[in-house]
Amino acid sequence: MRCDRLWKGARLATLAAGRPGLGIVEDGVVAATDGLIVYAGAAADAPAGLDAAEIVACDGRWITPGLIDCHTHVIHGGDRAHEFELRLAGASYEEVARAGGGIVSTMRATRAASEDDLVASALPRLDALLAEGVTTVEVKSGYGLDLANELKSLRAARRLGAERPVSVAVTFLGAHALPPEANGDKDGYIDRVCAEILPAVVREGLADAVDGFCEGIAFSPEQIARLFEAARAAGLPVKLHADQLSDLGGAALAARFGALSADHVEYTGEAGAAAMAAAGTVAVLLPGAFYFIRETKQPPVAAFRAAGVPIALATDCNPGTSPLTSLLLVMNMGATLFRLTVEECLAAVTREAARALGRLGEVGTLEAGKWCDLAIWDIERPAELVYRMGFNPLHARVWRGR
């Protein structure tokens, strides 16, 4: 059996569902043809005569699936460092908002930026993620908040996948916040999103999923349900910023629509966790935002475990509440702040993150038939990836076999 490329002498954390724990293989090989894995497993069990045009000696290094950041807002104009400074000096969120801050501040900067500007400003953030072994990233809109600027943001997000060797999942987050021109009319704005903006997004093929923010400061469960009905009619899967600041039943609402994921979920109760488990909805935990805004209510990890809810982790990279571009640090935060295990953290940024994007059939584990997206590490044991802070042991990153 001859393939394009063969990595040998490696220790594998396959994360394959059929293997216990991390799916560890001590003397492993990975073989790829046309960008797809054709074999990943023990050298002793490899197909007879396995050979390749290029053979890479890994010298005992570890190979994991390429990392997946399944919740980011890397497309935006400007930053909010000044607001951060004001809050450190004692200003409240309300005072910052009255001074023109908050999501509306980012909205103004995003509207003022060209599509090229948005791509150029996002690339350094994306590059930081890629430098840590990320091979798939989700990118949301949500700072345009009108037809022209949401489309501009989504086009910029699509372009990131052409500018860099990375798979980009694009999510339409038109229901992120209420723009000032809506004059407080949340129902009218949701009507506009459903009747005008979403159809245009679908016509241009600019989104792979639809997201919303269900919270007192954003949109009600009833308003989000209308959005999700429109998404379902358009054939797009949904995700939800749910139960971040209060339990409005967002997790249960996400589950009712078969959402790929419910994200944040600090205030989700046992009923919400049970609904998510029944629907197969992934809980995406975002410890960067939890840390940055000094939240104290931890997500109900024990309830998620007991119910069998899959758990993913992501950076939530955004200018206001999580200006974070390190998925390795996110794993450490998931362990230290939320008490996730090493196994849970590694699965959370590979297999379960792929599940949260509806891409588990393509990426997230080292298995034949999936894209050959790999992260090769200079480590002695997988726990180092979770244990260290501010240290990047990536030896090589492989995207689609290269």
C-alpha cells in the first residue's frame, strides 16, 4: 500500500471513539493520500507494504488531531483596550456603555472598516491560533448588525480560509445585539434579520450555521425561536450563546431546535443539561470570557457529565470580553477554573469541538477517511498541553496532509 505521506515513530492520541481515554497508540503511524488519512494506528497493525513518497520520522513525538477553535469572533474592527482601562479605574459596564463603549463601539469600528481592513486585522489573530496547532476555526459575524455590514463581515470570514491553510466554519450572528438605529425595537430588528438579512446570507452561501445571543441584555427566547425557525427553513443548523448571565432556558431552547452547541452555559440548570444530552447538543465552555469579566458562576460541569453532554472548549476570541488567541491557555483555564480533566480538555479542543461544528465526520480524531489535520508536539506526555501556561511545544502543524 503506497500513500503520499507517512509519519512514523510517533505516539498518537487518536481521540477515536472506539478507543478508551485519549485513544493512545505508543508506536504509531499516520498515513495520508490526497489529504485524507488512510491509516492511523499501531505500526504493528499497519497494512502490509505500507510505504510513501515522503516519510517523516517523528522520533517519539506525540501526534494529536489538529486543534479546533469552535467559537471565535476574530472578524471585527478596532479594539476595546480603552474600555478595559476604564473598568480597571472603576467605571461600571453601564458607564462604559453610556460613553459609547460595548458592542456598539465595535459595531461602529466594524462598519467603518472595509472588507480588506477586516481581513487584514483578523489575520494576526488567526495566525496566533495556527501557531498553536489549530487547523479548524469557527468565525462569527455579529458586529455589523445591518445587511451590508453583516454580509461584509461574513465575506471577510470566508476569505480567511483562502488566505491561510486552515478550515473556516462561518457562522451568521446577526442577532448578537440591537443596533442603535433600531431604537430599542428588538422584535422589529429580529423581523429584519429573518426577512432581509438571513435570506441574503443564504443566497450568497456565506454561512454554515446561524447563532444568536439569548440573554436579558440581548434577545428573548421567543425572539431567538423566531430566528431559529427561519434558519431551519433555510436549511442551516443553529448554535446559541445561552445562559451566560442568567438562566432564561437558553440551553433547553437550543436543544429544542437540535442546536449543534449551546455556548457559555454558566447558568444552565439540570433540566437544560438533560435537554442538551437528549438532543446531542454540545456544551461549549468559554473560560476566557469567564476570567476576563470576573464571572463567579461556574458552568455545571458535574451536571453535564452526569447527563452525558459533550463538552468543548474555545477561545471566544473577541474584543470586549475575551481578547484571547491561545487555545493552549484555554485548556489550562478549563482545567484550573472549571476542573476539567486532561482527557476532557484535549477532547474538548479536538473531537468535541468538531462535534460542536457538525464536522466530526471530517475532522477531530485520527481515523481513516478524515482529513489529515495533525498537530505534532515536543512533549513527553499529553498532560503537558494542559499543564503549561504561555509555552508552545508545537513541533509541526499539518493541514490536509501538508
